[in-house]
Amino acid sequence: MRGNVFAAAVAVSLMVVSGTAQAACQREGGFGQWLEGVRKEALAAGISPAAVSAGLNGLTYDPKVVSLDRGQGVFGQSFLQFSDRMASAGRIQQGRKQIAANRNTFNRIEAQYGVPAPIIAAFWGLETDFGANNGKFPALRSLATLAYDCRRPQLFRPQLIDALRLIERGDLAPSQLVGAWAGEIGQVQFMPSDYLRYAVDYSGNGKRDLIRDTADALGSAGNYLSSLGWRRGQPWLEEVRVPAQLPWEQTGLDKNQPRSRWASLGVTRADGSPLAADGLSASLLLPMGKDGPAFLAYPNFNVLLKWNQSFIYVTTVGYFANRLDGAPPVRRGGNVQHLPPQQVSEVQRLLTARGFPAGKADGIIGADTRAATQRAQLKYGLPADGYPTAALLAKLRGG
């Protein structure tokens, strides 16, 4: 469930095949012979010969898909860079129009699944621009290419098999399986396995068509989020103000405290009014460090992360949903210096070398990098807000 420009989340969240495994993964006999193995597996799984032939006959390897998979860099942007582009004024205006135009459908979804319109519309808008750009890649060809590729066959081969099940079930013909380059399908960009499990016929016409039927797409998104544990009537992300001094090491997605605790530390609503001093659990998120925007993330935010594991993407979804719900633009904070991806990669390498495992040195400030940064900042006497800075890089370079 990653949009046509967001499949980087898959690459970030899954372990990359090691060099040894890559060497052992060299395909003997080429793509055609490999595809025959997929055919046998699908038949053994009980998929009909007609569906298997319809889906696999004539498939060819697509080098462009592999190139796109190797060249993802969108998540090297800062939160403000990413959210300015993805939650633009024009998209916010269009999103509000789409909510109004589909109000009856959204009301049904919230009544049935508990998921409010702004959240579903935010995913809908970021994934496909409200159904205007579902993607132009033949999904079967993309999935076969990525399953044949050595990096993540364990992810994409089962998706290819499930795409054949979609054909057999009659939801979509092979020619209709067109979407993003990583195999996502429809207005809310479901992977085939999620399409099989969570797609619903919300328009009542007997088909689960997430490509052409907007009601089906929106209802399926609500069903999926509900199945992930969405809490009816609870918030997801709230912009806040933070004081100049705070125990910064208590911030981060993995550190939950009652909202009353954050209020006692001087955290307020974005407009300066007091927080609700209750026991609702929340994490204080500083996507660009202590001088940038600040949010309280509630349990529903973690549900959004099950849709897409990218912190920047999901924070933008939550913020976009707030804007669709009438919230003002985010306060941009002070003069935050965002390190370029090359320097973030250097920080990641040095963190790991200094005993703070930061994950892959990919230039993306993900969960592992933020946690490692926070531990290193504590060691070096820097504000432990989990955001890599030039000051931290200088400390790491000095040992």
C-alpha cells in the first residue's frame, strides 16, 4: 500500500539482500525459465490454468522498473520540503471539494469503520491525486520483474501470485491491472494481497473495483484502516508548541506519555492554549528537531504507519488530514538546517562506527537513524531531539 512515488517505504522497511545472497541469486535460464517456475507454483496453489495463462502469458522483464526501484530519493527531503509539495494549497482545496462531493460515502464509511473523511481523503490525495493518477505500469509485468530481481523476491513473488488470484476471482482482467511501478493498484494503491483481503464492494454493483469505482476505493481504505486498529473518535496528530527547554531525550515516536505529562512540561496547543490535561497517550514528534514543527502523535498515528512505514510520508498524511479538517498551516519554527542526503549518509555511517547502529546509510532520516542520533546527542552533550545536525556531524567526525 505504497503510492506510485512512495514505494521507497518498502525498500526502507525491508532488509536489503546481502552481497552474498545477491551472488547466490543469479538467475540461471533467464526470465522466461523463472516465469515457468512461477506458473507451476500458481497452479500448485490451486489457481486455475486459465487465470494463470491470462496473467503470465507474454510477460517480459521491465528494466525501467528496476531502475526506478534503485533510484528512489524522495524520502531524503525534510518534512517541510515534502509536506509543502505534497500537501500544497491546491491539493488541500481539491481535497475539500472531494470530501464534499463524496460526503454520503464518507459518512457511511465513518459510521461503519470509524475512520473520518480527512484521513481517507489524505491517503487518496497523496497516493493518486484523488484517483487522477493511478499509474500507467502493467502491474503483472512490474511484479514479475521485481520478483525476478534479487533484492526483494520474498516480497514481490507472493504479490504476483495474489495478482493471479485477483484475476481468477474476477475483480479485474489482466489488462485492467495497471498501476504504480511497484505493483500497487487503484485509487488508494493497494498491493494485490491487500486488494484480496480488504477490498469491498461499497457501491453494491457486485464488483470490487478500486480503479474505476471511487466508492469501492474509499470504502476499502476505511476497511483496511479499521482492520489495522483505528480507534474511533480519537485524534491522530496534533500540532503543538514546545518550550525552549525540554527533556528532549523524552521525545520520539517510541516514547509515549500521558497528554497531561506533556502539558506539565510546557507543551501547548499550536495556538498557545493549554493542552487537554488527560491520560490520552501521546508521543512528541519533532520531525525537524527542536527548532522545527512539533506534533503530538496519538495511537492512531501508529495505525497510519502500518499503511506506509515512512515517517515523513505518514507525518505528512496526518498533517494533510488536519488541513483538510480546517487546521491552519503548520508553524515552521526557527532556522532549521536540513543536512543534504550525502551528509546524512555520512552521519549514518559514523553513528554505526561509533557504536550507535543507524541502519542503512541511505541518506534517509528514518526511525533507526533518529534513535541512534538521539543516543549520540546524549553522549556528546547536544540537545537529544533525534535530528541529525551539522553540530552532531562535527562531533562524530572528531570521534
